[in-house]
Amino acid sequence: MALFRRTSQPAVAVTTRRTAKDLRLGETGTICCLEDPEMALKLLEMGCIPGVKVRLSGRAPLGDPLMLVLGDQEYTLSVRASEAATIMLKE
């Protein structure tokens, strides 16, 4: 299982992937990888580990920050929209 997504592929082969930022209220997804290597350590420490289910449980009135619920233990995490955009979800 890859932790980081490689971005050096040609633009023609790029497909649209969903991120935690793209989730609708109440929708769930499973984390597949983290896009930004610099932010990955911070997100891993907060529980954003590949294979963990994530659910969007709320958004601030202006759309930032997002409230995510991680895993089966209902761990709640608040992240900026820019951080949520680096959490890639499985299709």
C-alpha cells in the first residue's frame, strides 16, 4: 500500500481522485494515501492512516475548517480545507 501518490505522471494519464475535502455532509470514504509529504507526518500523527474510514460530520459556515470522524472509535478531527485536500480516498 502506497503512502504517497506520485505526481510525476503525464497530465494525460491523470484521473480525478476524491479527497476528504470533496466529501458531502455525512458521506464516508476510506483513506488510500496522503498527497503532500510535508503534511503527511502531521496527518499521520492525528490518525489519518491509509485504510481508516473517514466521515465528514460538519463544516464551518464559510466552509473551513472541516470536522472529520475517523475510524470505528468515532475520533473527531478538525482540519483546514487545504489539509483535507491532501487526504486521498479510495475509489
